[in-house]
Amino acid sequence: MSVRVTYEHELGELKQDLKEMAHMVESAIEQTFTAFEDQDYMMAEDVIKGDRTVNDMERAIESRCLSLILRQQPVASDLRQVSTALKVVTDLERIGDHASDIAELILRIKSEHAYHIVKHLPVMAASAQKMVHDAIEAFIAQDLTSALEIIDRDDEVDMLFNQVKTDVIELLKSAPGQADQGIDLLMIAKYLERIGDHAVNVCEWTQFSKTGTLKNVRIM
């Protein structure tokens, strides 16, 4: 098997690992908010336990990337693909961490109506989850047009975060005894805002992989 054929095979395995990790993270977010809405605390605990698998996957992909760089010494577009993978797995791992963080807050809140107390929180959760799904799909397909469109959608998540803050303020005014719950719900919204930011990062790395440009600066 030629060096090039070997490299293409290993690159294909790297892409498959990235897809697997990406879908694990996406599933974690979906399960987290299903658990929140349904008060399924066992599912929330499963998300927390599953974060270890995501972390293990990150380390395995990093090891594969470094091995490819050291043994194959890729250049130009090949090097961009491998270096992009190193960056994307970090964002995926952080998204997984935030899903786990939200699951921990759900276990702490344990309120029958918490999911709907802050009216803009379910909308924000759906928006952030869709951003992650679409960012992952754009990265896997190397779809630059979709990636750029998804970046613009982060403004919607940021706007919803501000609305959630307003909702929480109103909640605290009308029900001061729910202060702890209000703060926990605000923290969930903050984690969602960060998830949106990481989805943007994935899209920006998609742009870099395709063009060698990051944030309008030519890098490679």
C-alpha cells in the first residue's frame, strides 16, 4: 500500500471518529433537555456519565491527529484537515462538558415546572441545539455556505440569552423565594450561550479547513 493510500485510509478513519464524537455530543444535548422537560433524572445522570466517553474520544482523536502529522507530514490542504480536527475536537469536548453541567443543574433543581418557568429558556435550548446539529453537519460535509449562515445565527442565541435574563429578573421580583432556582436556570442559559459559541467555532474551523482563512485572516 502506497504512502498516499495509507494516508487517505487513516484520514478516513479520523473523519469517522470525528463524526462519532460529534453525534455523541449532539445526542448528549438532546438527552439533557429531554430529561429536563420530562423530569427524567436517570437520563440526566446518564448524560453526566457519558461525558467521560466524550473525553476519552477527544484524547483518542488527538493522538490519531498527532500520529498523522508526525508519520505522514501532510502539507497544504491535508495539513489543514488534520489541524482542524485537533481544534474541532476541543470545541466538541467543551459542548459535551456544558451538556453535563446542565444535567447536573437539572438534578439540583428537580422541579416539576422548572422547564417552563422561564419562558424563553426552551426556545433558547432548541436554538442552541439546532446550531450544534447544523454546525456538525456543515463540518462533516465541509459545507462553507452553511457554516457561514450558522455563524450569523449566534446573534439569535445571544438575544434569547438576554431575554432569559429578563425573565429571571421578573421571576425573582414576583417570587423571591425561588431565587436559587432562578440562578440555576440562568446558569443553564449561560451554558447554552457558550454552546452556541462553540458551534460558531466549529463553523469557523470548517471555513479554515476549506480556505485556509480564519476570521478573515489568511493562515495557511
